[in-house]
Amino acid sequence: MTRIKLISDEEADDEYKEIFRWGREMAGTVPNHFRLEANSPVYKWISKAEKILWDGIGNLSPKVVGHIFVAISLANNCTYCAGAGCSVLAGRGESKYSLKYRTDEAKLRAFLRDVDEGDLDGREKLAVKLALKAHEDPHSISGADLKKLRENGYTDMDLLNIVHMVDVTSFSNRTNIVFDTDYDHLWPLKDIPKNLVPHIPHKIR
């Protein structure tokens, strides 16, 4: 049971009603996470950053952003957020928005086992690996790591936004872990591994 109040549509202010609308576009329903966040005004600003990133920005496609979200959520052992990301990537909500992210379910399940598997090409996997390395130990990121991504077409804006994706994902992860948000996603909870820590790559290559 979620440990703090879930705000209803009727109780939400106009800004949160807009965030709820975005939730319906993404997942086909308003996630409990959004209702939980409506207890505070802070998520209004975080959600703006999330939406910009999830829509795809620069050389980061919506599909790549979604995979980063899932990978960081698993690294943080947040099954709630991992399930949210998988539901969107798999198009489980059948919403118009989620069709932008549609990923083959078998390949998505392979990605959950190992980030070197799945539906991303080698260039796209580099973005996920940088995100995981930045999450695990930001001090370990080297100039060579960033050079490798630049050689594969990523700009300084892209590199910055990969790190921003780590930040906003971890914000949601910790919130949902601490308050034990009731799982309400269409991706089966039993199909989410415990974490992705064993698969975090230490080298970007």
C-alpha cells in the first residue's frame, strides 16, 4: 500500500491535471506515481524536464530515452519505474503517445537481462552505457568515454541530456521506493528482474 496519499483528479490543481493528462497519453491511465507527486508542487518542474527528454531531444530518440529510463530504474532496483518504462516501450497502453516507443517485446526482455542485448544498435547502446556508468560512479567517466560518444555523432547537448536522464529517473526511483508506490502498470511485475547491477559495463566501447 502506497505510504502517502494518492491525489484524485478532483483534488488536483490545474497544473497537476495537465500532468495527469500526460500520464494518460503515455500509459493509458494516470500512474499512481503522478498522483503521489501531486502532494507537492516540486514535481511540476521535474515533469517538464521528463517530458522534454521522453519526447526525444537532439540525437536521443524516444526509444533510447525509454531504454535509459528502464536501465537506471533497474540499477536503482525500482521495479515500479522499470515496469512503467517497459509498459511504454512495449506499447502496452495502446495510447497514441506510446506508439512512438514501440519495441519488440522479446527484444525488450533480452535488454532486461543484459544491456548489450535488445532492440538498440551499437550507437544507441553507447548512450545507455554512459548513463549507467554515470549512475554507478560519475567520477569514473573519462575524457575517452566522452570522446567515444562524440565519435559516434553525439553532441555536447546529447551528453548533457544523458546525464540529466540519469538524474530525473533517479528522482522518480527514490520517490517510488521510499513510498512503496502501488504497482499499476500493464507490464507484468513478475517479468522485471531484481536489478541490473551485474550488467553495468565499466568500459564504454
